[in-house]
Amino acid sequence: MASCIGPVRAVLIAACCLVAVACGGGGGGGGGGSTPPPPPPPTNNVVSVIVDEGPTSQSVNTLFTSVTVCVPGSTTNCQTIDHIQVDTGSYGLRLLAPVLTVALPVETLSSGNSLAQCTQFVDGFSWGPIALADVQIAGETAKSLPVQVIGDSRFATVPAACSGTGTAEDTVSSFGANGILGIGPFELDCGDCDTVTHGLYFACATATTCTDTTVPNAMQVPNPVTHFAADNNGSMIDLPAVAAGGAVTLSGSLIFGIDTQSNNQSGTQTVLTVDGAGELAMIFNGQTLANSFIDSGSNGIYFADSSIATCTATGLTSFYCPGNTLTLGLSIQGQNGVMVNNLTFGVGNAQTMLNANPTFNVFPQLAGQLPAGNAGTFDYGLAFFYGKRVAVAVEGNMTSVGTGPYIAF
Amino acid sequence: MPIFRSGEIKITILLSAVLIAALGPRIAGATLGEPEITVQSDVAQLRASIKNSDDRASYRVHEIQLPGGTLLREFVAPDGKVFAVAWNGPTKPNLRQALGKYFDAMVSAPKPKFADRRHLQIQQGDLVVQGSGHMRAFSGRAYLASAIPSGVNLGDLH
């Protein structure tokens, strides 16, 4: 501060003031009595989110938001895309090419080859190039962010190493969204793709000759929050409670940053840290399930319990259909040992619920089975977020209550 | 009393390797529903290594370590055929390789109602494919329901 208020030239004062925000505010300014400019208004860090039927009219318990993408450097060649799924179980922004009207430049490796990705999901894969975009959500911006363009006709040939992993989800219809916003507790969608090939990133000498490659971290598809100019240490999803029987829609907020503004304070939230895959332990039916996760991208509450009847209707046989609604207990333990005890959740009869209210898209008591071979997992989906404010802190980032990767609520 | 002895495993693997070398590209590389020899084919095709081969009461398990860190397990019945495969790790394995002729049945199966990206449950005739997980942690399995040896607990196939 002392050097700031000394007899220095105006240009130096200005430079000092950039790094010392309070400079000039204490009445000692030597610049000739001009009033200091007011502090800039805080960045708008809140975007609305909604659980609705989605672009295919087939979604349940699926959270969506809108994202604006611009050609890098342009403020006019931009597009706002709705029904982007908000997913804490993946990393990175991925957009479906058929809904994209701006031409985003494809990212090029130092070899001159184009970069493409085979994104793996449990039920399939999504293939397409990595492009660069200036991304804006609420008032937050990430410049020249690597994003994936899924189903891009410029790269229509899927390499065998990618198509061999399952079913293609390269259209809005098969993907069930116009895109996906992966804001889980890590920066990158791969832990070691800079040194190991996983069949995830591909170098394309031509659009039809793509081979498995390693990629520098800076060129991989990151959680966009980590590249925002501000409020970049994580995010919070805030959703109201919903009646046990469900609702047509549910609206809430996605808030960027944790403890960076007055509207994203941790307060008394309990921090549960997660492992390198984003997992923690849940204790259910007297068993500790070490590979469990809380996930806005799961549309039900998924666990193995052979004592609960599953549904018989075609297409619903993975969901539970108990005779009466069950209330079950659950505890959650972070990797830091912190335990949240005595949570309860309801398991309704999926068939009855869906038949009773065919227009509903929000079902807090929709639960399904995991295969018996997955005895160590409890997957608590979007229903976990109903009636809560859930923070997801990104690895290596500090907040007032802990260091990511963690989940807090 | 195991139905295979460890010496036999080594001989089988050795023989398989010799046969693979002899047959060369004529082995298309299939596994589910195919003879045990295709385990070696998978290892070659997937640029992997056999980490462990284990005799259980009524079947044998070959554990294949894929270069990206994922484990692929192939379960062999006493009749010498692969009746199940299971995987676990940061990425999915090449399922066209692991499921062989059953891969197309998996891909063409109708998508169940209210599917999300974290679960897979397919039943197409004799083929059952199940999966769960998320980015950075996938697990799943595929098996032929009619080929499971008697006494095998489905929960052990992972």
C-alpha cells in the first residue's frame, strides 16, 4: 500500500490499483482528488436449471440448462442452446452437432492432425471432433474452451476402436439432450490421457483416418467451470423439494463458485471428499458400498436389493416396483472419514407412479436395480439434489470448508 | 476340487499361443460363446496381458490387464467355452472383441424406457449385458444365460 500512495505518476498509481484493490479508498490517494471508480458489480454466477421432459420428451429426473457458445474472439457469431444436461458425473461441455449453427474451429494437434474424441458412457459412446468455443453461462465466460461436437458430419466415420465400445449416441434422439455440461469434481475427463492412450482421444490425419492418441492436458475437454475467469473452484446445484409423488417440472439454480460471492457461501455444509473417480462410501442394508456416488446424471436411485420386487412392464424391468412405497435408510461417508448418518429415501412403485402421472418428469422415489455383480455400488441420482443445495468442489481448489475434490450439502 | 490344474492352464495358454501363431489372422477374435483359445486372441487384439488365471469350483477365470488400466475377466465353463465376460476400470474395453458374435445383438437391442447414461441392461435372447458407472469408472458384464454352469452364482461374475 505504501508504494501506492507515494508521489508517483498517475500511470503507476493505476497499475498499483490493479493489484491492490483498496488503493485510493483510504483517503490517501495522491492522484489529485478524483473519486475512485466504484468496484465492478459481481459477475452474475447463477443460471436457471429445470427438470423437464427434455428435447425427446422422454426424460425423467434429468436436469437441463442453457449455454451460449461463440466462435472464439467473436461476440456476434454466437448461439444459445437450451436443454444441455447438467451432469456432475462427467467432465466437459459436449454439444450435438445437429443443433449447432455456429461453425466452431476444430482443435489441431502439434502434428497438424485434428483432435477427436470417443466419449464413453455406460450405455454407449459419442463420437466427434474437439472444437474451440468461447463459452458463456450466466455472466461467466471461458475463452477458447475445448468442447466436443458430437455427431459432426465432418467426421462421420467412427473408428472401429470407438464403435467397438457399444451403441452410438450421436443424435439428439439417441443422446436425449442437445448437449451435456459435465461439472463433476475434476478438471479433465481423463486422469492420464496425456501419457496413456485409452481409446478416448483420436488424432485424425483425415476425417476418416483417426487413431488413438495421447493429448496434452490443455487440449483435453475440461469441466468449463475450471476455465471461467471467476467463480472457478466449483459449483452448487440448488433445487427445491418436490412432493413424494413427483411433479411435471422442477426449477432451480446452478450457481458457480464456492465461497466466492455472497450467494455461494458454504456456511455449515458438510464436506465429503471423493476419490480419484469421484466416489465415496454409502452404508446401506448394513453393508458398506465403497464405490458409491452422488450423481446429477443418474435418473434414479440405483442399488442392489434382491428383496424388492422389480417391475414387469416392458422397458421398466430395471426399476423397482414394491407393493407399497418403502422408506429406507442410508448413511454416506466421505474419503475424509466424515459421515452423514440417518438419511432416508423413498422407493415407490415405478410402474404405478409413471402410469398415474404420465405427464410428470420429476419422480423423487424412482429407484432401480444395479446388476448383482455391482454389490459395492450405490448410485444416488438427481433425486439426491431435490430439496438441497449441493456443492461440487473441483480437485485442488480450496473453499472456506475444504479442498476439492469433494461434495458438500 | 478344482476341475482344472494349474499345470494345465500353462499348457493351455502355451498351446493357445502356438495355435494363434499358426492360425494367424484366420482367428477373427471372438470370445463370448467361443472356445477358451479365443482368450489368447483377445489378449493379442487388445494389446493386453494375462494378469491371472484362476480355477474356481466350476469354472476358470482369465484376468486380462488392458493397457489403459481396465481389467477384463473371461469366464470359462468346463466344456471349454467362454460363458461370461466382465470388465472394471477407467474405460470400457473393446466390446466388439469381447462379445464377438454377440456384439451386434447388444448394439441393436432396443433402448429401455427412461434410460440414462449410467446404466445398461440388455436381454436379447440368451444374451444378457449389464453395466453401470460413470466417466473414470466403468463396470459391466455380459453372459449367456443358458451357458452358465450349474452352481455358479451370478453375483460372482464381475
